[in-house]
Amino acid sequence: MKYAYYPGCSLSSTGIEYDMSTREIAKVLGIELWEIPEWNCCGASSAHLTDHLLALALPARNLAIAEEAGLDVAIPCAACYARSKATEVAVNESEEMKKTIQEVIERKYEGKSKARALLEIIGESVQGDHIKERIHILLTGLKAACYYGCLLVRPASTAFDDPEDPQSMDQLLHLFGAETVDWSYKTECCGASHETSAKPEIGISILQKIFIAAQNAGANCLVTACPLCMNNLDMRQIEVEKYFSTKYNLPVFYFTELVGLALGIEPSKLGLNKHFVDAMPLVQEVLNRKGGEQA
Amino acid sequence: MKRVGVFVCHCGTNISGTVDCAQVAEAAKDFPNVEYSIDYKYMCSEPGQEMIKKAIEEHKLNRIVVASCSPRMHEPTFQNCVERAGLNPYYVEMANIREHCSWVHPNEKEGATEKAIDLVRMAVAKAVRNQPLQKTTIPVTDRALVIGGGIAGIQAALDLANAGHVVDIVEREPSIGGKMAQIDKTFPTLDCSACILTPKMVDAAAHPNINLLTYSEIEKVDGFVGNFDVTIRQKARSIKMDVCTGCGICMEKCPVKVDSEFELGLAKRRAIYTPFPQAIPNKPVIDREHCTYFLRGKCGICSKLCPAGAVDYTQQDELLTRRYGAIIVATGFELFDYSVYGEYGYGKYPDVITGLQFERLINASGPTMGKLQRPSDKKEPKNIVIINCVGSRDEAKGKSYCSRTCCMYSAKHASLIRDKIKDSNVYVFYMDMRTPGKGYEEFYDRSREQYGTQYIRGRVSKIYPLNDKLIVRGEDTLLSQPVEVEADLVILATAMVAQPDADKLAQKIGIGYDKDNFYTEAHPKLAPVETHTQGVYLAGACQGPKDIPDSVAQASAAAAKACGLLSKPEILTEPIVTEVDEKTCAGCGTCLLICPYKAIDLKTLTERIAGEIVERKVATVNEGLCQGCGACTVACRSGSIYLKHYTDEQILAEVNALCL
Amino acid sequence: MSSVELTSLKAKHDAEIQKLTEQSGVDASKCYQCGKCSAGCPVAFAMDYPPRAIIRFLQLGLLDQALRSKTIWLCAGCHTCSVRCPKEVDIATVMETLRILAKKKGYIGDKNIDLFHNAFLKSVERNGRVYEAGLVLTRNLFGRQFFRDTGHGLPMVQKGKISMLPHSIKDNGEVKKIFENVRKRGGNV
Ligand SMILES: Cc1cc2nc3c(=O)[nH]c(=O)nc-3n(C[C@H](O)[C@H](O)[C@H](O)COP(=O)(O)OP(=O)(O)OC[C@H]3O[C@@H](n4cnc5c(N)ncnc54)[C@H](O)[C@@H]3O)c2cc1C
Ligand code: SF4
Ligand code: SF4
Ligand code: SF4
Ligand code: SF4
């Protein structure tokens, strides 16, 4: 399978390990990723609060380039995915909007190139028996709280998974031998948009609830599909711990990192050493268990 | 000579508020054949009808046009009126200038008046061509069928039986009683449900005029008003009903345990069982899907133990066909499946239960002997949340309608909990409190004032488990603040929905149902227990969410209607039926396929053509079955089947009056 | 507490609210004020009015109150409200639309948040992409919160997560053109 690849701004900076691990596992899974040349920022989190048309037009340019190449777009970041999907839907829903957007971006975009979430694409690519041969390490011992975040499976009308209790990430991780916990914060917002903007104090109490819920459910790590969630859950965890004088010690992974680990890719190539909450001890535990549990 | 009189009604201001009635009456004077025309405030009233009668005499009128409301409303009124004046009732033609005109064009007075004039012009053209029609009679079988043995069905059957008519109740469960048998106490008086229901169940079983056909379902309904031929499937009970004494020994020793439907999964029953101890008939059935004998050919314990030798594994389903004069449908409701709500845990949290499950938990004869304990750990709950409107008033995930009973039963649940567990806290999340019944508002008042229930106006957004509690998040919209309750138990007042197979039964009987599969009454105000199919009546929650008082009232009303029908040896039938022109009918049978009431058949004609005897097939209409819908008339390619009172000539005359 | 004079306000704002309905595609009259949106909103605790009340303002024609609320600025755009609303009112989109309108009218409910978004979009316009280090700096300088993020900033740089240099794309000015074209069409960017 070949996709146009839209890493988005975060993946070239704060979310670099998401980018690294995505490219690595794509190689192993036989997914060809063609990075959209000279892609632009989709305007996520700011444009749609400033101007409706701008919010639709910025992602449209990237989609247009992909459409020219005849490809659907694989998007790792949930926020970029949500904005790009909104554009795709708007163009398909209204001829008038299609025309306006084309005029604004001065390019042709017919709504044929689809915005697709990386999680969905990876989930599809591991269906079938062939994947069994590729698994090097079973992720036994991982008790993951899958955190989908708020944007990945909303709005409900275009979502690829259930907006209240999504399962795709859980199923993906089960395939690689990890356990996932049943918890009720899968799609509760983490307040990331306040984190990056100017209201971190709002985020702290939202985050606290997520950590407690994951802990109560018996998780030993969190898994995300969004660089904004990651930033928030990983980087701010220590801050929240300090604020409430407690310890959660919950390493946070991108699902791509864990898939990569299971596929036998070296942890440093996946960026696993770049986390704020040290993920390596848990990773090492899984690797040590490997002897007995090699797939 | 056709002499038409036109009578334009104001309907108070319903019509005259928009349509200039005097102008309409004036304009009608110029229409062909119109001899007399007048407007009046209330045509349907006594003086209005007198006016028509007098005009018929004085002006020698022989065709009457009434321009007023829908014919569904008052056509029979005016037909009776002209009949009393000596005319054939079908000489009346109605122009609907209310529903079709004034009500839909309230802001266009001129246009509406013009339209009303056109409608009258059309009606006059048709009236001139109306033919006298005669009602015929058909015999009536004096026996009624009640489908569904809940409180509504039982009440209807008792009323009919007491009036001297023979009634069969067909109930698909092993016992009659319906949902009311599962309920603990009933609002607004808090009397025990069983205490008021079981005597009625016993009465029904003992009544010489009532036959109970439990564990039975409707297979097929043929025929028509007065003469329905109904095929009933009596499912194999595996018990000889005439031999079984109801001792219950079999049920004690059966090794199989499965979830009890009656206890809603809160307790087990055996494979040979009665749904509850007061079941009527109090004789068990074998659930063949779970019985070891039927699954593996071994066991047979119940048969060995039965002192009466009543167990019979070889029994087969039996089909029974009976003729009934009238049918009362009383199949009740089901509860909304709340597992569509991800935000309420998709039905996965054991301590989130439905209102009906609560009725079992608080019931002295229920699985916990009336001790209120939560399902997960059997602890007594201290903080209880009740959520109203779950699945009701929810276009996104549930039903758009209000279920009408849940505000009240939630108030009841709150009071019962507070009565039983004195140090408990009960929070009811509601959107609006709907307490319009007699004594209902006072009941709600008591649940607050006397029992101390906390009412919070807001819809719950999420329930999630935390340790051994359930956190319930809602907004107190009166405070404008999000609130949280740490609950031990959450009770959902789930919507009342139609039976899952309600549509299939409706199709068998030939009655209508709405978007939510509730059965539709013939008129929401004026014919609330009749259906569009003559001789079929509705009772209870199958027609829409209803509580017990309303179900019982409707059941008695349906019984009264059925009595009216059954107490006559024969009835008049509507002459607006189709007729076949045998000369041109090609016998192709298209009409047979199209007729929704199966009223058309083919018959063989024997004719002499050029000296030779030939046979040919033509269509023939059963006037008892034909409902005059006219579907066949448009399907017939040779135009050989026509609907009396709505012939092509008559309709075209209307079209011409409008367009030429 | 003063009472609100509904009649005149309703008349005054009818047209604007009508326009809002068209722009957002959301009909506020569908809302029956159940509060399910507000109860699920992750930011409601910090808002001055719950999201439900914002819809209420629109129903009554109290447009100004809605536009001057902090709520529309604090909304995180998570769509929790919209997916749970039993009347299928898309509250998140209403928030978005109100915020755009508020900005046009110069009602800035939260200076810092506004500053951030302005800086963000400026970066996009200038470079085609967001330059995160620059963003953090600009915001902190303007918001007078010098180095508020420095606690995380240094490790970020060390882990190779924030580059100190802006990266621009070679798009022949296409992105700048998009901004211009939007402005030409009356966009307030
Ligand atoms: C939790 C709860 C508490 C309630 N509390 C109260 C209260 O306190 N007071 C009050 O007034 N009301 C109360 N109600 C409402 C009450 O239950 C209904 O008003 C009443 O049960 C309606 O009676 P029914 O006979 O129409 O329907 P049901 O009770 O549903 O009876 C219908 C019967 O028809 C049978 N049936 C269905 N389909 C077929 C078929 N195809 N063929 C043959 N048989 C069929 C069913 O098996 C059933 O026996 C409560 C409801 C609930 C859910
Ligand atoms: S034969 Fe069936 S019903 Fe009878 S005791 Fe055995 S399992 Fe139970
Ligand atoms: S009766 Fe009350 S609880 Fe039931 S749907 Fe209507 S308003 Fe909601
Ligand atoms: S959830 Fe919907 S109906 Fe309820 S208050 Fe919010 S917008 Fe209104
Ligand atoms: S979209 Fe905004 S208003 Fe709606 S729940 Fe999320 S933060 Fe609250």
C-alpha cells in the first residue's frame, strides 16, 4: 500500500519519536509513505478559531498535492487528522465550498484524496496471518491504557471508531501480545490545546484525572496516537506529580513505538529514549522477558 | 335534474379566520346545477343540520356539498343528516377547506379563499355524478380474540366476558400478567402490584367465557370484520396441561440453571419452569433450548419424578384455526436497550441497572426477597442515582418521544428506597417532571418532601467506575454547575419501546404502525382505540407508552367497542368497494397481487360465444375484505376494476372542474 | 441582580443570530437545555458560563453575553459535547463560530490565548509551518510570562525536540497566497 504522508509540524519537533517510529514500522509492514513535498502546517488548533475558510484552506493544499499524486493521506497527528478530515468532508458536501477552496488555494482539490488516521491504516495492515511471522517480541507484561484522545474519533459522523469506547488501538496491541485495560477515559480530552496555548493550569486537573483513572484500571503505561496528547501526558506528568505531591510513573508510548518494538526494531530507532517519563525500564522489562516469550 | 345545495362552514374561526366563507358561498351560486348556497358558523351543529334538511325540502335539493373540515371528521354526520331528509347518504360530497386550506395557508387570506372556491367547484362537479349506494350486511361471529395477556389484555377480556361474549386470550409467554407482574408497588398509591393484578389473573382463568391460550402465538389472520379466521400456534409445552397438577416437584430437581427472563438476569430458573410462583396457568413448560433431554437425549428427571405423569417430551406445536368477530391487540411494550450509550458504559457496569430490574430487587418475592443490594458485591447501596429519560427524548441515540411513565416510576423508586434504607441518599437526574395524572403531582411532592429525594435538573453526561463507586457526572442546570455523585447504584429509567416484532404482527393483522412501531389508532382524538381495519381494536402500551390506569381505561374502551360489534348478529358494511367489469376484465391477476387486504380472487366464467361454451377467468371482489383503498384500480391495465364513489368519471369531473 | 429585558434584545439580535445559525449550521432552538454538554465538558470547571448557557443566550437573543463570555475562549474544541447531545446540536461548532465572531468584534475574552493563536498563524503565514521555539518565545514575551516554559524548554532542546531555528518551506509563496486570498474574501486573519 502506498500513502501520501503528512507528518505535520509536531512530528518534526516535539513529536519526533512518533515520526521515527512511524517510518520504521511502515517499512517493515510494507506500507510505502511518500512525504508530501513542501507540505504546510494545517493550522490545527488556531486557524479554525480564527477564520472558517482559512481552517479549511490550509489542509486543502496538502490534500490537493496528494490528490495530484493519486494518493490518500496517512496522518499520524490526531489534530491534523481532524482538520484535514473536516476539509475533505466540507469539499465533498458542498460544490460551492469546493469551488471557494480551490480558488483560495489556487489548486485543484476534488475531495477524492481522503484524510486517513495512521492508527486506522496500521490497524488494517496487520489484519491477516502474515503478521504473525513478523512479530519478534510479544509485548507481554504491558498493561496499556489506550488513550485515543478527543479528536481522533470525533465527530461521530465521520469517525472510524466508536466515539465513547473505541477499540482499534486495543485490538492492535492485543495482536502484539500486550494487555489493555478497560477504562473510561479513552476519549476524554486531555486539555492539550490549553497546554500549548496559555492556560496550563486548566490542564493540570484534567490530566490528574486521566492518570488516576489509568492507575485505577491497573495500567502500567499509557499509549497515544497524537503528539499533542503525548506532550501533555508525558512532559506534564512530572509537573502534575509535583503539584499534587504524588507519583504516577506512567510511561507514555506512541502506539507506533510499541508496534515497532514488537516488530523487533531497536528502541533508539523508535525514539524510545526521548521520553520525559523514563520509558526504558519498562521497555527493558519487556525485552528481558523476550527469551521465554519470543514469538 | 341534479339540484345541488352548497353549505359552507366557518368552523368558528378555524376556517373563517382565513377564508372568506360568504364569498365562497356566493361564488358557488354560479356553479352548474347549484340551486342553493349558504354559509354558517357551525354546519355540524343541530341548527346547522336543520338548515341543510330544510333547504333540501324547500329547494328540492338532491345533491349536497358541505365545505368544512376533513371527511374523516364529519362525513358520517352529514350523511346521517341527509338520510334523515330522505336522500341517499352518498349524495353528500365534502370539500375539505379546513385541513386542506385554512390551516395550511393561515397567512394568505386571498389565496386561501380562491382555493376554497376551487375545492367547492370540484366537489360540486363530483356530487352531480354521485350514485346512490346501499350498505350491505355481513354476519358477525360472537367470539373475540385478545392478543397479549398483560393488564390491558386481561382487563379487555374480563369486560367482554362479563358482557357475555366468549374470549380467547393468546399470550406468548408461559403465563399471563405482562410487565405488571414484575412490578413491586404501583404509583400513585403505592399499592402492591401483585395484590391488584393476581386476582384479575385468577378471575380471567376461572371465567367460563375466557379461554387462555398461553405459550401461543398468532400465525396468520385472514378474513374481515365480524369474521376473522385466525391461525394460532400453540407451542409445544412438553407438559400435558390436563394432567399436570402444578405441584412443582419437577422444577426443584431439574439440573439445568439458566438466567430467568422474569427476574431479568438477576436470578436463575430451571429448564422446566414457571416464570414466577403466581403464574397463571401455574403449570410449567420445558425450555427446549436448554433442557438436557432435548440437547443430549439424556436426563428425563422431571418425567421420572412427576407423580401425575404429565411430562411429555414428544409434544409438537399445534396449529389451531378459529373464527372471531373482533380482535383486541394488547401486546404491550418492551424496554429500550440502553447498551447503545457508551457514556453510560455500554451496559457493562454491573451496578447500573434498569428500572424494571430495580422492581425485582425491591420486590419481596424477588431474587433478594426484597432486600435492596447491588448486583456486584451484594452490598446495601447508600448513594443511589436515578437517571430519567434514558433512551427517551433523545433523537441522537434513542427515541424522540417521552415515555410518559418513567418520571412517575422514578419518583416511586426514590420513595421506596428511602423507605427501605433510611440513611440513603437518592438523586434523581431529570429534565422535566411530567406528572399530569390524577394525584401524580402530589406523589412527586411526597417523594421530595416526605422521602427527601434530591432532584437535579440535568441530563447525565457520563458514568464511570472509580474504585467500587460509580461516578455520575451531570450539570445541575438550575445552578449552572457541573455536579458529581459518587454512587453505589445507578438506576436507569429506560424508555418504553414497541415489542421488537410489533411490525410483523401488524402486518399479519393488517393494521398500521408509526415510525417507532407503535400501533396507530384510527384517529388520535376521536377514534383512539380503533384501528384503520374495522373490527380490530387497540389496548394498552402497544399503542404508545402508557401507565396502568391509562392501559386499563383503554382496555375497557376497546372492550366496549368490541361489545358493540359482537352484540349484533350482523353489521352494515361500507359500500365504497371496488367492482369488476367482467366484460373487459382479462383475468390477468395484477389486482390480486396489489391488494393489501387480499380481497380479490379469480373466478371462472362460463359463457356462450358464437354458439360455443367457453370458460374464462375474471377477477372478483370480496366486499367484506375490500377496504376501498383503490390500489387495484390504478394497477388494472384495462381499467376494468373501479372503486364505487370514486370512479374515473367522478374523479375526472373534479379535475376538469379545476382545470378547464 | 438586574433583570434582562428580553423583548428588545431579541429584536436587536435576531438577524445576527440568524446569520450565526447559517454559518455554523446549528439551530440553537433544537436545544432543550438538558446540560449533558456541560456535564461532559472537560473545561467547564474553568468557564464563566457552562456551554449549555451559551446556547441559552442564543435562544433568547442575548448575543452579546455569549460573545463576551470566557467560555468561548476556553473551549478546547474536543467535541465531547457534540457527540453526546441528545438533540444533535453541534455545540463545538457553535463555540468556534462565536469565537470567530467575537474576534471580529474585538471582544478578546482571553488575551493570552488570543496572542498564542495570532503568533501561531503568523508563523504559519511566514514559514508555511509552525516554528515552535519561536512560538514559545513570542508568547511568553508578549504575555509577559518570560520563560514560563523554560522548565521544559531546555530538556526539549537537548532531546532534539525543539529546533532553535525556524524552518521555512519552499512553496513559492503558496501559503502566503492562501492567507491573502482569505483576507480578500473578508477573512479576519
Ligand atoms: C420499571 C417500570 C415501572 C412501572 N411502574 C408502574 C407503576 O407503578 N404504575 C403504573 O401505573 N404503571 C407502571 N409502569 C407501566 C406499566 O408497566 C404498563 O403501563 C403496563 O404494563 C402496560 O400493560 P400492557 O398490558 O399494555 O402491556 P404488557 O404489560 O407489556 O403486557 C403485554 C403482554 O403481551 C404479550 N405479548 C407481546 N407480544 C405478543 C405477541 N406477539 N403475541 C402474544 N402475546 C404477546 C407479552 O408477553 C405481555 O404478557 C411501569 C413500567 C416500568 C417499565
Ligand atoms: S428433562 Fe429437561 S426439564 Fe426435565 S429435568 Fe431434565 S433438563 Fe430439566
Ligand atoms: S416520563 Fe419523564 S422520565 Fe420518562 S421520558 Fe418523559 S420526561 Fe423523561
Ligand atoms: S446537550 Fe444539547 S440539548 Fe442538552 S443542553 Fe447541551 S446543546 Fe442543549
Ligand atoms: S468542545 Fe468545547 S464546549 Fe464542547 S465539551 Fe469540548 S471544551 Fe467543552
